[in-house]
Amino acid sequence: MFDYKEIYDVIVIGGGHAGCEAALASAKAGAKTLLMTQSLDTIAQMSCNPSIGGIAKGQIVRELDALGGAMGRITDSAAVHYHLLNTGKGPAVHSPRVQCDKKAYQFNFKHTLELQPGLDIIQDEAAQLSATDGAVDGVITRRHTRYHAKAVVLTTGTFLAGTIHIGEEVFPGGRYNDMPSNELSASLKSLGLHLLRFKTGTPMRINARGIDFSKFRLQPSDNPFQPMSHFTDYATQSRRPFMSCYITRTTEETDQILRENLHRSAMYSGKIHALGPRYCPSVEDKTKKFPDVKSHPLFLEPEGNNTEEYYIQGFSTSMPEDVQRALLKSVPGLENAFITRPGYAIEYDFSDPMDLYPSLESKILPGLFCGGQINGTTGYEEAGGQGFMAGINAARKTQGKEPFVLRRDEAYIGVLIDDLVNKGVNEPYRMFTSRAEYRILLRNDNADLRLCPYGFALGTLEEKYKKPFENYRAQVEKRKADPAYAVDETDLYPWNADKVRFHVEVFHKYAGYYERNKKDAEKLAQSEHIVIPEGFDPSAVKGILIESSQKLKAVRPRTLGQAARIPGVTPADIQLLAIHIERYRRLKNAAKAD
């Protein structure tokens, strides 16, 4: 075995959307970082749909952008179509979504990583984690090289013991044409991690040459549009050419083909046992679960500027290829379309997120952090947000700093992680605006005001934006106090007067609800400040319910606020815990005084 002598602060395993953000965040925070991936040619690959954003997902990307993550800027650099969702509802739930040139996205992200100081990138497969005295200390690769590290971030996506299904065909794969990480999965189990299994899927891709677009409803790019990144110049971006998407529906013939062939689907033939995402089901799953619905929407989305491939959103399937071809021909306008890549389902291992602290560090193996689908989530955006948080906290651990944790009232990213570590998952977790009780505070238009200060403090957001941001924030406050105030755009770029006016307009529209949410959020913040002391076992407090005791023992909360959000823990239990925590502190302080 070759022993690589240099010790890294942080090693990130996996070059998907979580891994890319984790590696960048770690390196920007000053940690010497290594990103390890099976293939340099698939870094940041859009394995499923060629889009970033969506309902609540767009908010996550704008939060990530405000913190200094790269996803928003890379999205704009590769954008081919902009669309703002939920415009029929209030601004609190408006969600940006952007179609990307998937190759441009991939290459631009790879180049961003290559340019980052303090970040090395290696093409090799992580086969084992090494540990000393119960804490992770490095990675052993398939090429029998040992890399030493003070912390490791796992962002393995669908690669852990991945299995691909196309009808009756079953073969190993972490993604089509990419081998799974079977050795790493076995290594994690041997170290005591609790691995479970989920499935997800993707639709077929088709060649535009055979599509009759006249039979579809045109969906042009928004004009005007909203860039995904706070730092993208609208005037420059608006000069780029954009593409259209198209909308249609399946037919009764589609429904009949599905019903006649359900027994051949990997999902319903008994070959797949893992649970899939509730809110992104396969087309055969829709037929089975909604028998009275004979037609479902389909969205044709271009995969880029220099390709004729189209992605069919809503047509995810694990049917055999002959059935997939029949399904395609049953949709008006797709009768002559040619399948370039068949749809497939994939099963994979993931780690129980309740084994993580809110910092995304493992309770089982100190120094190990997890982000993305390994935590039971689905979606590029959820992965990117977790990756950033795992990467920044891995770096901070090696620097002896306190973890960076976002509260539920501060960010959708905070809601996401809080849900994962306190409630766990019984299906792939996807973010929705309805999951955020403070969504009026967590709008996409104010993500910069909420989170840029953290980005500057963490060192992940460029200092060149600090003065313009502070000027922007000051202009917003002046306009709030006096609606007639004329905004001064001096030293405001990339922000501008229009953004100031729009933000203040939305703020006043929600003023009553905003104040109510803010008061509730302040109560939450107070409970988060009550830290459960080291050595105090909340599950052992006499008088709390047995179920509460069991839940507290499993989750091991760090604060009273976190304990209050554990399902099954009652307000009476929290009151009792607060009393005992205070008593414990007094006794400890008295003992120190003696």
C-alpha cells in the first residue's frame, strides 16, 4: 500500500452536487482539502433532470448562493431557460427554476473547483474509511493508496451498492455506465453506520429530430427573468439566447399500456423492494396509485445548446425498453421520437440521518460528515445545501471552531437539516415550502439579507461584495422607514434600486404576518441558546414520558430547542428538562467554586 505522506484537513468523497459544494466550502474556509471522485469527467454531472431550482428548491439555491456556494452562479453561467414557479400565489412561495445546458454546467463547475486555492482533486475510488481510537483519520482507495485526513465528508449520491433496473434487466451501477461503490458500503457497515436502502429513477431521453413540436404547448423562457444568483448581472445575462420548453399530457393509450405491463415493471415485479420518492414517482407508480386519473402532464426540456437530446419530465420509468418505446409512441407528437437513453430505476444504500448531529457530523464516527443523498434526500439542491454545511463544519472542526448551524427560522437549509436529524426519513426527502413554518421570513428575494453576513463571517463569500451588500441593506432599511425615500445606487452593484424597491414592497405586503413570524422565531432562537450541558443525559430525567426518553436517547439533542422539535417529546417534557438543565448547571458551578 502506498502511504501518501501529506495530511489533509478534509477529504471529500464524491464529486456530485453535494461533494462539489462541500469541497469548495471547506477550501474557502481555509482547510487543505482533497476531493476524491471515481471520474473527473462526471464532476457535477446532472444525472437526472437538466435543471436547478423549483418549489422550495429555488430558495435553497439562493440561500446557498448568499452563503458563498457555487450552484447559483454556475446555474446562470449555463442557463438556457428561466421560469418562476408559484407566481399565482404570494411572493413568499415564488420559486425560481432554471433549465441548464447540462454539459456547460458540469464543465463550468469542474473548472471552478480546479481554480480554487487549497483544493486538490484526484480521480480514484474510496474503498474504505480508516479510523483510529474510534475517530475517522483517512481514506484507503481502490488503488491501495492511503490518504490521511482530520475529517472526511461523505457525499456518495446513489453509488453505495447501487443497482440499476430496466424491466427484467438488473445490473450493478451507481449511475448508468458508472460502477457502484460496493467496498465503501461494506466499510461503512463495518464501522457501525446504519445503512438503509432507497430507490429513485429517471425518464428516457429522446432525439428532438423525431418530435412534432406543433402538438405541444410552448413554454418560452420568462421575460423578464430572475437570475438564480444574487451576483449575476441581469443586463449581461439578458443578452444571451434562451430556449423554450414544451408541455403535453399522456393519453388513455399510455394508461392502457402501463396497466397491461405493470407486471413487467421492476417496481411492481418484486425486483425492487426499496421505497422511492413520493413526490417524483415513476409513471407506472402514478397509474397504480391514481387509478382514476387517465392522463398526466409531461414537460419536454432541452438538455443544452449543442445537443438534440430532450428530457421528458414526468415520464420516469423502470419499464422494459420495448414498453418504453410503446409509451413514447402513445403521446401525440412523440410517435416518431427515438429513445437515445432508456429510463431506469436505481436502488442504493444511504445512512440513517438521525445518526447525525445538526452539524452533519456522525454520532457514531467522530470526524465523519455526511451530505446529500447519503442522508436520505433527493434533489441537486438539497444535496448542494447539505454539502456546503457538511464541508464548512468539517473545516471548522479541524480548526477547533464551533459548528455552524442554521435555525429553522433562518433558512430552508436549516429546515432541511433539522428535519433530517430529528425526524429521520422513511422515503427520499424532498423540500417543499409547506415544510417551512417560517416561510414568510424565508423568501427567495431576501436570502441575501438573511445569509450574506454569514457568508462573509465564514470566509466563503468574496470580500469585494461586502461594502455593496452593506449599502444595499442600509438602503432597504431607509426605504422601509420611508416609502418615499429615493434609493441611492452608489456602490450598490450587483444590487440595484429595483431590488431595494421590490424587497420593501413585499415586506410591507406581509408586515402583519412578518411580525408574528418574527416573534415566534425569536422564541425559537431563545430555546436554541439553551445548550444541553456535556455530561447531562436528558433521557435519564425522571418524570418525562417513556417515549420521550427513548427519542431523546436516540437523537441526543444539542439544545433545548432541538429537543422540543423531536416528534413525541411533549411541551411538559421540555419544561421539565429546562428545570433539570438549570439545576445541573447550578450544581456544576457550585462544585467548581468549591
